[in-house]
Amino acid sequence: MRQSQLFTKTSKNVPADETARNAQLLIQAGYVHKEMAGVYSYLPLGLAVAENIKQIVREEMNAIGGQELIMSSLQSRETWEKTDRWSDEIVDIWFKSKLKNGTEVGLAWSHEEAIIQMMKNHLSSYKDLPANVYQFQTKLRNELRAKSGVMRGREFVMKDMYSCSLDADQHEDFYQKSIEAYHRVFSRLGIGEETFLTVASGGAFTEFSHEFQTICEAGEDAVYLSRDKKIAVNEEVFTDEVVDKLGLKRDELERVKTAEVGNIFNFDTIKSKEMDFKYTNEAGESQFVHLGSYGIGITRLIGVLVEKFADKKGLVWPANIAPYQVYLASLGIESKIIETAKELYEFLQSKNINVLYDDRDIRPGQKFADADLTGIPCRVVISEKSLGKGGFEFQKRTEENAEIITKDELIKRLAK
Amino acid sequence: MRQSQLFTKTSKNVPADETARNAQLLIQAGYVHKEMAGVYSYLPLGLAVAENIKQIVREEMNAIGGQELIMSSLQSRETWEKTDRWSDEIVDIWFKSKLKNGTEVGLAWSHEEAIIQMMKNHLSSYKDLPANVYQFQTKLRNELRAKSGVMRGREFVMKDMYSCSLDADQHEDFYQKSIEAYHRVFSRLGIGEETFLTVASGGAFTEFSHEFQTICEAGEDAVYLSRDKKIAVNEEVFTDEVVDKLGLKRDELERVKTAEVGNIFNFDTIKSKEMDFKYTNEAGESQFVHLGSYGIGITRLIGVLVEKFADKKGLVWPANIAPYQVYLASLGIESKIIETAKELYEFLQSKNINVLYDDRDIRPGQKFADADLTGIPCRVVISEKSLGKGGFEFQKRTEENAEIITKDELIKRLAK
């Protein structure tokens, strides 16, 4: 993409109504647009980041047998009354509206009940199990406050997966597979070392659930962490009893601020019973399906990645998440410079390297400031100086100094 | 995908609560799940079809300079009051809800106002124009009735594009380009010959707008059509005056039932004035931006394609839209048959041919019925009979008879 054609503009002004650093930077760099507190639209650069994250998650969910689908946002009262989760007194984050005939409808804050209701039409025999489905869907949650930028939205994108299993063993097998898949996702996103499987409340279903918590000052959670044992305990359930039960010791645990990037729940057969979700086993007997639920906050992850990697100059993206791999700038209007830049731009594109080519006729300082703010991993500059020294100026976003390198060397580095 | 692992099941029963053939077939074949009237979830096969259509549209929108983004579903009252389209008396299809603090919010039935509001932050100079953006977004429309299956939903996916131009000429240039792009889209979807640029009401903005209407008995519209001149007039604006103005003659026009698959609007500067959307021209003067809006109903197109192509045996998909290119079935449990099928399945996948491999242990008649219902373009059967004759039974979904062909010949046909 030529930057002169990219419609979004950067801004030097920190948005006055945003306290969250992630939202400030994403707005200033033109990745997102704020519609209202906790509600953001994703502009081309932001959409590209979201899609890159989704693709990594998709590959890992497919690898463990997940089948992708997409559920509706509109939800029927009938479905959610089966588990007593329609009432605003029990679930206080519903957005609700009404059909013309007066029938109340909900906007999905979760799809658990709707997925089960749908799956009942397709699963009836032990031969149909296990079955695991997932989606990337927009959730609407009527949060009282929304002040963490894209890390807690009233409207946000979540990957939610649901497992249907024959019995506790088959469930446990998939549950463990999904833990491994989640670790692979966070590792591919560059936060593997800082993301910990965390024991958390199991809610109405089991004693514990598991969360994936990433160390993050701006996060809304806190956990007690053993880096050695690679396990953490959510502050919510941190008692002597729990610490004992997990075979941990209080003094090996440190309290750290974290952001929850994933969670997995074992529903056991509780929801199946509430919703009458049964299959027939080999002996012809009716059995309740064992259910699990597995979430990853896609847009929240964008916020976490910003908070983790951004520096004082702006955004910094891991290479596989960045909207472009290379930021290419020409400095000066001499035809030799412009031509060389244009040739390199076309050459890199022909090699399937995604390039943001800054062809704007603006001051070099402004170009560099925008490049830093935008956070593209590699910066390549073509100027009289670089050409005089026989090449291209190359600098990684995370490094302090640029070097002049030849075209061959450049290609080699970008191919990595 | 092995069909034994695909969680969706086909059904012989026509859903009692669906009068629309498209929804009946899509539900029976497991492509969609009905949540309520006019609200459908898209299961793996349905999602694949939707994504295939979106990819064709995306390629054509990118080719004319469209930049993809995604706007939020939640809409603020303030934005829509600027054009007097917040009131339920003026726009009677809003779904509305309330934040915890009592602030009313809307669920987007369109994104015109929200897009303009956002674009105002990024476009200010003549150098920034033209700029054209688009998205694939879920629209929520509180329709009084919804009885045309996925052809008219209360929740549906639309591609909506918006053009911002310097002046009427620049606008007209993009408007014409978008007409050509739309023709390419419908042609790639296999309905090019049956889809006509149609003169329709311009609403509050201009005398006429343009629609793309596809001949379709189940459609909700009717047009007067000249097949020779490749133009149509929507029944809504069909008067002697209009016919004259377009240089047509009443007796060269036939009335046909149609489905609207696309529409394009020239807003001129009316909306820019209402929303104060201006740029500074080369002379330093403030000017209103010229706006256009360009829609394609993605999920409606699924319905139209079903209505156009399905036959009495079930769905029929154009090859580039189908969720799988090949339906492969093994008949019989002899190891030679199973092994040959498995090898072919793996070989085709290695060639990037998308295969639904029916490895289920069920009667041949049931396999064939499912294959017909599902509508995959090519059916390949491996049986004792086919192997005895030295090959594979090959049949296109649209053809009456199967032939036995060799593996080499099969590969050649599938490569087409």
C-alpha cells in the first residue's frame, strides 16, 4: 500500500477522553476509531492486526479439530431461560431490544446456550462425538464502566470454542489439547513467556476453571505466580486452602498485575442437563453430553500486545501480527531515489512481502515519527545518503541504530 | 474434511416453519441454523459459502481502490440525529437498547452516518481525496416480517462501500467503476447474465439510484426489463415519464420478478452538508465532500444462488462458491476401496483441491442423497464396480449421468 493512498492519518494529539495507553496509541496511529466508551471501529491497519491474530488462532483451533461457524447476534429469550440466564438480575450485562410484535430479544454477550441449542439438532449418537466448534463473533456486553481501551469493550471480538464429549475422559482429553493449543497461540503472538495457565474460580460448574493470564501492568486482574512451576492462581481464589491443594507454597509466589487473554471452562453435564442435551450410547442408553467452553479475547489481545510492546515512540508489533512487514520511505524528490524506492516496493510485493510505502511528500522527520508511531517491524529508507553508500538504510523498530546494507543483504534479512 | 467428522447432519424433513425454499434447503443440508424468523447462524458449510462470496467481492472492491475496515454495531444517537435518522418514526427498523446510565444506543441497520463521522477525522484536504472504504458487517434490521429465508433477514451480512470524492466528476468516475466492479462480482458468482443494472428511486438524494436486480421467482421485487439493452426499471419508478427519459419503449420491456443483490446511491453533497463533512481545496476554500454508497447483500446472495441453481434433489453451487469442490465417496468396506479412496483424498488435498470425503459407513443411496442435497459440484465415487472398470465414477452435480474415468483423466477434469 502506498501511504499516500491510505486514508487514515496519524495524530500527534493524545485523545483527551482516553486514559488507556492502548486506545490512545491505536487511535493516534489510525488503527481504531472510538465510537463511544468501550466501542471501537477497526480501520484498515487495525483490521489487518485483528485478522492476523484470528488467523493464528484459527490455525491452532483447526489443528485440534475445531470446526468454524458463526452464530447470530440476536438471541431468543426461550433459549436462555432454560439455564436461567435471561433475567437481567442474574446476568447484568445484557443488551436487550424488542421485535415489532413486542417479543424481547437479546444481543449475544455469550453464545453458550445458543450453541448448545443448535448442536442438539445435529448430535444424537455416540458416533457423533466428540464434536468441537468455534467462531469469531462480536460480543455485546453492557458493562457499567469501560476504561481499559480495547482491553475491555462493550463490543468486542472473541474466539469462543465449545466441546461436546461423550464422557469425562473424552472431555479431559480435549481440555488438555486446548490448553496446549492456547499455549501455542500465545507463543506465536510473542507473549508465550509471559502468559501463564492460571487457576481461577469454576463458577457454578466445577471447583476451578483455567485462565490464561498475561503479565501486564494495565491489566485488570492480579495473580499469584510461580515462574518456575509456570502456574498462577487468580487473586480471586487465592486462599491457603487453594495454595495447599495445588501443592504450592505462598512464599514461592509473587503477585503480578495481569490481563486475562483466555479462559477455559468445564461445564461437566450441568448445562446439558439444564438444556436436555443428550446422546444415545452404544448400549442404547440416553446420556448427557459433557461440555466445555474455551475463549480467547481477540480484540483484547490487540490491547495487550500494545501495552506489552509499545515504547515511548509508539506502537511495536510482533512481525507476524503487524499490518505490514516493511515500512519503506523515500527521502527526497530526486528521480533516482523515487525510482529506486518504487522498484524496491514492487520487487518486495512480488516476493509477497507486505510493504507500506511512504511516498508522501512530507518532511523526513514527520515520516520517521509516523513510522515509529505505526510500529511496522522493519524500516527501510532510501535517500541520497543511503544510495551514496551503496544501498538501503535498514532499521528494526526495536533497535536504536540503522545500518546501510546492500539490496541482497536486505532481501536476506526480510526473508527471515 | 471427512464427513464422519463434520458435525452437521442432513435432514429429510422440510422445516415446517419455513416457506422459503432457500432456507428449507440450507437448513436441511446443514448450512444454516434458524435462530428465529429472519435470523440464521451459519454452520461450517454455510460459513464457507459466505466466505467464498466475500472473497470475490473483496478482490473486486480492492481492485477499484477500496480499503477494508470494520465499524461497530453499537451506534450513538448523536451521530444519527445529525441527519434526522435516529427517530423511530423516520427510520422504523432500528433495534435500540440502553447503556447502564440510561443512554440510548442503536444497533447498526446501516453505517452511512457512522462512516462519515469517522472519515471526518481523517480527510481534510483535497490531497486526501478520493477515498473509498468498505466493510463486511452484520446489519440488524427490525423488519415487521421476515419470510424470504436468508434473502431478507433481521440479521444479515452486507458489503457496504462508501466513496468520498472531490466533486461530481470524481464521484461519477468512481460510481462508474463500481458499476463495472459489481458486474464482475455477479459474473464471477455465475449470475452475470441474469443480473441487470436497474434504475430505481434515488430517495431523498437524487432523481434515480441504481440497483442490481437478479431474475428470481422468489425475489421480492419486480422490474421492467430490456434484455437487449441490458437495463431494467424498478416497478416502483416505472412511469411513462421515466421510460421516456431513459429512451426506452414500454413494449420492449418485460415484467420479471427479481431479487435486489446490490444497490448504489449518489448522496451528492446532501449528507456532507447535514454532517458538516468538508475538505479544503487547492485554493484554500472549504468544500463539501461528494459521497456515494454501494451495497451488496452477502447473505442474501446465498439465498439467491440457492433459488437460482437448486433443483429437486437439493442445492447446486457454482464451483467457486461451493464449500468443497469435490464430494468423494467410497462404497463398500473392502480394504482396496477404502485405501484407494483415502489415497485419492490425500492426493487431492495435496493439490489444494477441497474435498468432502464421505467415509461414513451408511447405505450408498443415503450417501448419494446427501451428496445431491449438499450440492458439491463434482462427485467422485470409488466402488468395486468403478475399480473393476479401471477407475473412478465421476459425475457433475448438474449432469444426469456418471462416467468411469481413469485417475489421470479425473485429475485433469478437477484441475479445470
